[in-house]
Amino acid sequence: MPSRQAKREDGQRRIVSLVALTMPSEIAISRARGKRGVNPGGMLRTSTLVRRQAALGAIPCEFVGPKGIARLFQVLSVSNKYEMAAAAADIYQEILWKLPPGRKRWQTEPRAMLVFDALAAGLAYWHQQGHPIPGFELEGISDQQRFG
């Protein structure tokens, strides 16, 4: 079983490779919070590494908070993460195959949901910037609702 240090180094290599491979014009990071505001699963360490890589490549990096994600849920008329994932898969058909089946509360969340969490952060950032979300009409939404 790999040590924590080995896992951390592997994660760093993956992030460096991902940024180099995709060469994004901007990066959106979700400010995830666990129960009672605890840093879930080393997210702080991961977001720090992503920000460092973004800075090395002169890539703007923005955070999307829980309120931004909540506004996106409102815009897309969804009430939970699975519905959000289904709405995102509806917009981006090429990831439909990654959409996991619904789960019961006591079941663990499928790892594939990470893809949809990341996509939700990106869509929320896109929405915060005032851009329309593909496939959804935003005409009836005021700037106060859009930008909080």
C-alpha cells in the first residue's frame, strides 16, 4: 500500500500533467467545506497546488464559494448533487457515460461524482461572470440573483 507521501506526490504529478496537457485559459476551484467547516479530504492542499501551478503558467485562478454553487442549483432548478450532475451531463453529452446511478443516503458517493463537482464549479464560475449557461435561459434572472 502506497504511503501518504507517495500518494501526495502522485497527486502532484497528476495536477501538473493535467494543467500542462489542457492549458486552460482560467481555472475555477470550489471552496468545498465538510461538516462544521472542516477541510474535506485534503482539499486545501490540493487547491494550493492547483493555484501554484496556475501561477507558474500565468493562468487566472478563481474560487467559487458555496453560495455560487447554490445559485447555480437555483438557476438549473435542481435540488441535489445528483440532479446537478444529470443537468451537467445533459449540457455536455460527452460525459453522460460517467453519470453514476442514483444512490441511497447510506451509500458512499461514487468517485465519478468528482467530475460533476468540478463541472459544477466551472459552471458556477461561468454564471458568476455573467455568461449564459448552455441550454438554459437566464432572461428572467436579475443581476442580484445572478451575482448575489
